[in-house]
Amino acid sequence: MPFPWQPGMTITEDRLSTSDEQKGTAPVTWTSATAGTWQQVDVVFPVPFASVPIVQVTPQGNIPSVGGNTTLMWGVSGVTTTGFSIRALRSTAFNGQPFGWTAS
């Protein structure tokens, strides 16, 4: 479980191997009816953070090609100590566009 470093803590092997980073993937789907609209997927952290983390989200695979006709936009909203939301828009239907995320 992540924990914050405190002044005066002794450096130990266990403490050095502990990370306050969490990561995962979340799929976003667009049907023919929802293509071109913003969709939201809520992510819950496996372990709550002691304070609000910084979250980074990046699409994985199946990204529209350069010069193609498909648009993909995304952002992060509602970050708390327990999770966040991925909001994404894709101009074409697609089942399960994966987004990788990291929080620390």
C-alpha cells in the first residue's frame, strides 16, 4: 500500500520498493448511435491515495491514423483520492478503445 515519506524515516529495502504509483487501462466504447459524442468511463483506484494524485491518460492501440478521417479527443475530470473519469470523443463507432492511465 502506498504511503507518504516522512522526515526522519529510516531508509529500508521495504520502503524503497514501495511505490505510490498506480496504473491500469480503461476501455471506452462508441456505438453508431454515440459516435461523435463525448463518453465517460469512471476509474476507481485499487488503493485510495492519501492526497489527490496527478493522473495521466493516453490512448493505447487503435489510434486513428495520421491523415485519416477519424477524430479522437480525450481528457481527465473529477480527480479525487479514490478515482477519476476519462472523457473521450471519437468521431467513428469503435468497441473498446483502450486508454492507459497512471496516477501518482
